Amino acid sequence: MKNKVIVITGASSGIGRATAALLAEKGAKVVLGARRKENLEELVASIASKGGTATYQVTDVTKRSDVENLVKQAVTTYGKVDVMINNAGIMPLSTLDKLKVDEWEKMIDVNIKGVLYGIAAALPIMQEQGYGHIINTSSTAGHTVVPTAAVYAGTKFAVMAISEGLRQEVAGKLKVTAISPGVTETELGHDITDEVSAAFVKEGRNIALPPEIIANAMAYAIEQPDYVDVSEIIVREKG
């Protein structure tokens, strides 16, 4: 982990924040992207106060240019990109008959296109370097569908398919990992506008994992030897 340059989207809270803090503590240089500047500033200051190295750039992953600029900042500042963690995601759940089409489109833009933009920004740099590791945050919803989560699960199934396709295409050259968290203590789902779905998610948080658990899974995948590619990790609540 020491001196690896790691770019993280969705870094202002939840899994992204916990991962940034852990990897910086382990000696990585983290480059953080998210929409909320004040959260990023506070996180960078917190990392620096503990002797870590971090920088940030306000990033909306639905804008390809924002993601490109985030990755470029890593190269400009530190000269390389070892790991790209495409972590930003949203989860406004509802049953399909509620026809919340605007929310469907937002999930597609953030959860799928945001991952693709991260890959598009990092992949050419890693291919030129001859090394690199792309980590995409999926979900247990990328493996199992439940009512209210049809569109969200669809986006996470897509992340799994994209990750596996990329892994096959770059096998032996770059590493690709998909990490699928179960219920986790994050802000995910706080944007749910459907009352029934919101109540369901609130109840589910009683068994939620702390985000640091998922950060540990990220670190595990990154810390493996060069000849080991951890293609997938599922981390879920017990039971």
C-alpha cells in the first residue's frame, strides 16, 4: 500500500470516506472525488492531521469531464495512478409501478455511467504504465433482486458484468475487482422518495455493517501480490 496513488469517487461519506481514511493510514496517497466540497476538505484535513497524504477535487461522476479531471489531478500531482476505485452510487428505491423515471435515470447515470467514466479515465493511463487496478463497488443487489430494487439491482448487475468483461479483456496486464457490500451504514438510500421503500430501508439498517468493514475488503484486494487478482468480494451482514 505504501506510496500507491489511489483515486476514489464517492469519497465524501460512507464507504468512500472510510476507504480513503484506511488506505491513507496504510501509506497510500489518496485522490478524492465527490460533489460536497466541505466534506472533502474536512476529510483531507483529517487525513493530513494523522500524517497521511490526500488531495481532492469536486467531482460529479455523471460528468465525464469531471472524472477525467480527477484522474488527471492524480497524475499531475503524484505522477501515476495505481488504483481507481469507482465507488459513487445512489439508491432511490421504489416499485416500478410508481414510475419514478427521473430516479431511474439518475441511478443509471451515477451507478453505471459513473463507473464507465472512471474506467475510461483510468484505463489508458494504466495501460501506458503497464500496471494498475480498477475496483468497482457493486452490491449484493448485483446478485439478487428484491421488490423495490429492480432498477437499482439492474445497475449493480451491470457493474458486475462490466467488471467481469474488463477483467477478461485486461487479464495478465491489469487487475479488476468488484466489491459487493451488503447492508452498510452509509447515506445510500437517504434520497428515497417512496415512503414504503424508505421505511423498509430504515428497518434494514438495524443489521447494517460499519463502512470500515468494506474498506477492509478494498484494502485486502489492493494489498495482494502482483500475481494475485481478486476478482470479486461479497461482504454481507451475518444471517
